[in-house]
Amino acid sequence: MKTDARLVRQVLDLGPLERAELIEVLQASFDEAGDAAMEAAWGHEAESRLDAYAAGSLRAVRAADVFGKIVG
């Protein structure tokens, strides 16, 4: 998709508050479009992991170990 140069100029001519409001509207449009699909994907992933754990093919990891790797 090619961005319309006129549109970009119009947006850049807006004041800081107006640009911030536009950013919020645009961000919300991404959130709304992807929420249902993302929730379904994570639901499927959670069920898969729970099934794998119950079948013994996935082991549990202590939270302290996980966070220890993240924090360092």
C-alpha cells in the first residue's frame, strides 16, 4: 500500500493534541480487529498446552525459574 502524500501532509499539519487523538483512534482500530482472533488463538494454545501437560508430554516449570531467566 502506498501512503497518500497529501494525507501525510494533512496529518503532520495537525496540532500535537489532534495527532495524539488520531493515534488513539488508529490504535483502537487495530485492537478491535485483532481481539477476537487473538483470543481464539490463545484459547487454542492454552488448551493444547493443558492437553500436553495432562498427557505427560509437557512438563511444568516453576515460575521462579522462568522469571529468573527473564530477570537475569
